[in-house]
Amino acid sequence: MFEHILRFHAGKLLAQGSLACRCAKLLQNGRLKAACERRGFSALSTTPHPEIDRLKALLSHTSHEPSYVYSETVREHIANIRKNLEPSEDTQASDIVQRLAEDADRYHDVLVKYMQNRDRYNQVSLDKPAGGTPAVVTPAARCGKHSNATQAVQTKITNDANIKYGVVGVAFMCVFGSLGFSLHPGCALGGYIYRPVFRQSRLKEETMKTAEQLIRSNRECKQQMRQLHHEIGELVGQLEAHLAKTLEK
């Protein structure tokens, strides 16, 4: 009997303690909600801007290969942060978000240039010379690798079937190319037969130059995107620190 009485009173004390803890949490959440409403922040979460946490997670877990999905997601999070800040009169936070939006737009512009260069590079690598065989482009070559670019261009020239016409043309020009036979029709015939090989040699040189230019341009684009990615991360940190200080006031 005495044991049942002790259990009854112990249960009442535990219930009162649990109720007190719940009341304290509700009071704390109510104060935080009121503070957020005074500052113009969203009161749907315990943090002023959950979009900042999502943006930080995106910046820290991004892949090394740029993509349109990543760029558009970053811009979407920044737009949501700006929308949440619109009711407030915090000019400093608005300036930081404006710089974030500008950096995100610049990142997207550089990304578009990077993707266009990569498409042009793939097109150049897949082009077929007159009378030749198309090059086989590996997945690594589509990413802009220098060694694969050179290999792809050399392959479509080395495997070209018209090289035999070059041998025949050179033979004609050597036989009939002396001073006494310089006007012989064999020289003209040899030059005409050798013409496809000469044209393909020029095409090889132009293709190599175009591929090298695209590779250099994409290296610069990647460097710019890394720099902008770093700047966006720093601005997000500044915005988070500023909002935390504002909320404490």
C-alpha cells in the first residue's frame, strides 16, 4: 500500500516537471516567434531563414563538374532569401543579398559560356573531313581533356583513306616535276590528286587550333566559377552572421 502511494506521488511530480518543461519551451518559442515577427523574418522555423541553411548545404556538397541545375538552384535559394527579407528594413542585409544575386547571375553567365564551348568542342571533335572517317570521342574528351582532343583529331587524319591519293600525287609530281617537264600535264594531275590531302592537312591544323582555344577558354571559365563560388560562400557567411547579430538585439 505504501509503495503504491509513493508511485502515485512520483508520477505526479514527473508529470508536473514534464509540463513545466513544455511550458518553458512554448514560452521560448513564443518569444522567438515574436522577435522574428518584429524583425520581419519568417516564423515558420526556429531559424530566421532556413533558405540560408539550404544554400550553405548546397555550396558545401556541390560536385566538381558545373551544371545548370546547380546554378539555377543557387539562384532560387537567393531569390527566396530576398523574398523573406522584403518586409524588413535591414538595408545591410538587403545589400548583401543583392551582391549574392549579382554573383549568382555572373556565375550563370560563365556557366552558359562554358557549356557552349563544350558543345562546340564536341562538334569539332565529331566533324568528318572530306572523304575521311569520323573520330571516336570518349566521355573524357567531352569533358574537355587536352590529350583526348589531340588524339581525336589525329585519329580522323591518320585513319583517312585519302592518304593513298597523296602518295600517288607526290609520285606524279616527283616524276614530272623536273625543270624540263615542269609544264607536263603529269604535274597538274599530281597536284590535283594531292589536293584532298592538302585540304585535310589544313583542316587538321584549323581543328587543332579551335580545340586548343576552346580548352583554354573553358579553363578560364572554370577558374572564374571557382572564384564566384568562393565569393558566394563568403557572402552567405556574412549574411548569416549579420542576421544572428540583428536577432540578438
